[in-house]
Amino acid sequence: MLSRVNTVAFNGLEILDVDLQVQISSGLPAFTIVGLPDKAVAESRERVRAALQSLGLSLPAKRITLNLAPADLLKEGSHFDLPVALGLLAGMGVIPQEELADYIALGELGLDGSLLSVNGILPAAVKANRSGKGLICPAANGSEAAWSGLQSIVAPDSLLSLVNHFKGSQLIPFPTVQKTESQTLFPDMSDVKGQESAKRALEIAAAGAHNLLMIGPPGAGKSMLAARLPSILPPLTAAEALETSMIHSVAGELKNGGICFERPFRAPLPRRRWSAAVAKPGPAKFRWRTTAYCFSTNYPNSAAPLWKPCGNRSKMVPFPSRASMPIPFTRRGFS
């Protein structure tokens, strides 16, 4: 019997559809995962096995083959635990297959069957909303998913409650939306005395969301001025906050399931290698709709890979990796 579960994989900030297929057939007992899984995905076999045992279920003594399609895409992360468990439960007849067809599932399983929070829930929820599907995620990520505007979200705290929900014996409430109140205090622009030309340039850059390059000798005040730019920037709108929070969600930076309307500030080291700056998601991606004191002009080669993204709204930055896949990079208004 073949069962299928919809899930996603992350390539930088890009959300890719993954079709998880489970086949339980006759043969020597075995549990094989194919489809280019990484170590965390391969270890999901033991977490899922223990979680099912906590429900009083055991895997059938048959040959179990689990395929993650497309097979040429690297699958990374522990969020595949829940889709694997749901595929097995559907294949064993515990959950009806048709109940899972309209959902995208993500979540990490504990050995006791509890669902643990994972990264990337917010962009996955946005993807599900655009695809016309619902989302199954851990309860700890439910508030984060609710910001996407998705109306069909199932956020259980354990695998048992999820099984009972699909069987109709338990109703999981819709998660509530929360807002994170940041207490970050940025230095104020009024502290700067003089530097009228530089302050005027910062005001123009802040008003028009322009890129800004400051050149000068050490001690001229470049870092001081850049650190005070957030103090004259307006708060993020709801749409901008959602876009920014999607990046923080993939990186695991969202706290308490809420999104923040404060513009972040990043100051990576000037000697930092460019591969670390544009990695997924590195400091370059954290500067979405924000400002940052980026690279010293003493090391121009370190910023060379960012010149094209700065001049274009959306470009692919080549990231040296084994997969040889470009990382999606979108630039909007950062310094």
C-alpha cells in the first residue's frame, strides 16, 4: 500500500515541495529512507519508531520504503519526523489517507510522541496558503503559522492528539496570534554632533530605502552613524514584518511564536568571508528591509558577491557547496 504526505524542504529562503511516499510491502523486515536524506532525516526512523511505541503501536514486520521526492534534492532538518510518522500511520490504516491530502506537515518528534518546535514554519505556512492547503505543525509554532493568514492550521502538542483529531474524538483549537514586543534600544541620531553632510545622506537613504556606502579613514564615524540609522527608520508595516520574519523563522530567530515590527540591525565583521555572509541565511539575508554596517572598504573583495544583489531587486547568489545550488537572495532597502 502506498501512502503520501505533503511536506517541504528549504533551499536558503526558497520553499520547495516534497512528496513523501511510504510503501509497506511484503518481504524481510526493513525500514529504508531514500531520496537524498541527510543524517537528521535518516535518524528520524528511530524517533518515529519510539513515538509510535508511545501510542501503543509498532511498525509492521514488513519491508517499509520511504521516498522523498524529488530524489535529487537534498533533504535537511528534523522537520521531516512528523510527515514520516503520518505516512506510516496512513499506510497502517490508523489515519485515513484522504485526511492528509490537503495538508502540509512539519514537525520534530520526541521519543514520547510529543511534537517539538522546528524552524521555517512561517514561510511554510505562507507556501501552504498560496497552494490552497492547510498546515500541520507543532503547537509551539502555531502562533507563528497564524501570522500567514492561513485559515486551516492544526497545531497539536503530541502525535496522540493529532491522531485523535483526525479520528474525530478530539478538536484541536486554532492557534492565537501573538506579537513580540522588542526592547532593543538603538543609539539616537541626536547624539551625533556635526557631520551634517553624513546625517543628510542617512536621512535620504532612510526615506527612500536606498543603499549607502560610507568611505573614510578609521575613526571618521562610519560605524557610529550606521548604528544610529535604525533610530530614524519607521516601524515595519505588517507586510514588511511578515517578509522579514520569514527569514528569521528559517534561521530559528523568532521567539515565542510572534513576529517583531522593529527593523533589525546587523554589523558583521569586515574581515568575514563572503561565503559566510551570504550563506543560508547569513548576515546578508538578515538585512532584509533593514540597515547594516556591512563591509569595510579596506576589504573590497569580501563584498564583491553582493554588488549584483544590491543593484537588482532579485538575484541568485552562487554559494559554494557540495550541492552546487545557488541560494535565493532578494535585496530590498539595506545599506
